[in-house]
Amino acid sequence: MDGFDEDLVNALKDVVRHGNWCCVGEKRNFKPGCTKLYSEDGEHVVLVRTEDDGFWAMDSSCPHEGGPLELGDIEDLGNGKLGLICPWHHFDFCLETGISSTGLQNQVYEVRVVQEKVYINTQNMLSLSPVPEDSSVPSGTLPLEAPIPTTSENSLCFWARKILCTPDPKEKVTLTQEVQERWNSGKITEVGEAAPPAQPWRKDNLTVVDPKKMKRGRGGTLASRIALLHSLANMEQWAIDLSWDMIARFSNFRLSTGEPLPLQFFNDFVKVAGDEAKHYNLMEQRLTELGSYFGALPVHNGLWQSAKDTSHSPLARLAVINMIHEARGLDVHPQTTSRFAAQGDDGSVRALEVIYSEEITHVAAGLRWFTYICREQGLDCLATFHEMVKKHFRGYLKPPFNTEGRKLAGMTEEWYVPLVRPSS
Ligand code: FES
Ligand SMILES: [Fe+2]
Ligand SMILES: [Fe+2]
């Protein structure tokens, strides 16, 4: 038996032995490059065919911030191995191991080609076209009362709406800081109620692209730093809006006792909005210092999609935005700062450290109000959290986790470890 036959027999034995090999089609259907394969559990896969006819597979959602790896480039990593480069911030992922030089790691899958058919070793069914979404309306455990009236200029919600409808990020920041000062000094006296806009306003000159389509050009190290700072400034602008949206949208929420959320809830989210305004300024200032500006590159509205998916329930919103997305920000902080540090960009590192310490308090605020509402409603906090995340956040959570940072926010492992993909 020659080598090929032996391989074939071994591969076939494996296919028979384990039920986890999924045939994704004829080899000739896959041109060199990347093909996205859709998984029923939302954790889609990218199949890579290299010029030398090698086949590799890994999760298509980048472990950094979910960038679309199927739109990435395949490059020589300089160590004799090939890697997939994420189009959003250019993190590299070795095709063989999924390991990135940034310290992150992506899940890889074994691929076999047997009798001209491609097999991937995964627990899920994969297909070339999207699995139809569950069309059922998300069922919030806590229905909101509608419609929401708009109240006087002396209310926090009046200003929350006003800031959401302010397209210029600089004005958004200034107004946020003024309102924070007036709220803290007692010049704004009531929470009030106001309907937030369907979507926060944005300046016309900002090029918004589908998060899936966003692809940044290659560049030297300065260009990639600018791209990263630009995407962080965009996230901070969304974070300002998400805080005000939280305030306005849930101002008419009532606990099962009939009571509104306590004043401290609004104090906390005014503080978060003020922090996010500061973070936007820090990122924008670094962009200027590096010779760029906010708006120079396209941006995406991926974070707003999560906000829309959770607009029916404060529990879902707190879970997905504060306890999943913001906690993920803590996880990637060490890799992000090390990229700037490696290039001697101390100014950006200092700005990122300020942001990091305040983001810990945002995760803590999310956790505090999530547990508060659960207890008031007689719900099991952990079980409700896991249920909300599975329902409103597609895919699994990806290690490595910043266990230390999460712990400082009060988020211990029992919150997030059960949301990691179970090993087969
Ligand atoms: S999302 Fe992939 S490198 Fe940032
Ligand atoms: Fe922030
Ligand atoms: Fe934040």
C-alpha cells in the first residue's frame, strides 16, 4: 500500500469512527482563498485553500472583535507557516494552530480531503448558505410600557434624546460632559421619560459599511495603528450613545413592584456616558497627533446591531452590551496595548490604560444592575444571564479571558465559562 492509500484508509477509518466529520462539498468547488461555511450554532467557519492545495479551517469570527476572517488575506508568517490576517486590525492567525502573534488564539478544525471531497471535523453541520434565522420575535421577560412621552427640558431623558440626535461626535461629547455636570450638581432634577431615536444620528461624512464588508487597506505600522485607534474611536462614539439610549429607553421600565429603576441606576449610566465621552476624546486626540482624524476611514455599526437585538429588555441589554461586549474589551486590552507598546507608541498606551481602568467600572455597573433587576424580579441571576446571552448573542465566548480584569469588575468565572464552546 503506498502512502496515499494508507492516508485514505486512515481517513476513512476516522470518518467511520467519529460522527463528527462533516462533508462540505467537492474539492473542485473551493478555489484558492477563503470560503465561509455557515454553522447551525452561529459559530461559522472559514475554509482556506492555499495555492499549494492545502486545506485548513478555523472559526470565521475573529477572536479579537469579531472581524470577518473569511475576508482576510493569507500570508506567509515568516516562520515557514501560513496565516490568515484579519481585515479589521490585521491580527494574524496561524492556519495550522490558530495561534496569533498577538497572544490570541482562534479555534481551528481538522480538514481531510478524501476521494475529492472535503471533510471538516466539527460537531456542527456546515453549509455554504446561511442557516435560516429563527424568525420568532425575541421574548423579553420584562415587557416595556409604550408609548414613551417626551418630557421637559429639565429632565435627564430630554437631554439623553438630544445627545442621541446629535450627529457630530465632538458636539456629542461636549453635550454629554455638560449634562453630566448639570446632573451631578443638581441642576437637572428629574429623570423624566423620552423615546430614544430608532438609531443614533451620525455625521454625513462618516462612511458606514456593513461590518462584514469592512476591509482596511494594508499599511505600514503607522497605518495599522491609526486603523486600530480609528476603530476604537468609533466604538467609543457608540458607547456614548449606548449609555444615553440605556437611560432614555429604560426610563419607563417598571419592576414587578411597579417601581421605576432607582436613581442610582441613572447616576451610574450618566457616569458611564461621561467616561465614554472622555474615551472618545482620548482616541480622537491620538488620531490627530498621528496625523489623521476621525472619519478618515470607514466604520461599522456592529455594536448598534446588538443594541437593537436587546432593545426590548434592560436585562438583555445589560447582559449583551455591558457584560459581554464591554467585558470582551477587557479581554483584548493586553493584546491591544502590546501592539502599540511594540511600536514605541507610549501616548496611545497611556490613553488605553485610562480607558481600561474605567471600562472595568462599566462592566461592574452592568453586573450590578443586572443582578439588581434579577433579584427584584425573583429571577436566578446566573441562569437568566446564560439564557439571555444564548438567545441574543450568536456564537460562543472565546478565551483567553482577562480573568483578573473581569474579577475586578466582580465578574467571576461562573458567569462566563459556561458560555464557552463545550469541548467535543
Ligand atoms: S477584529 Fe480581527 S483583528 Fe480586530
Ligand atoms: Fe469606553
Ligand atoms: Fe464602556
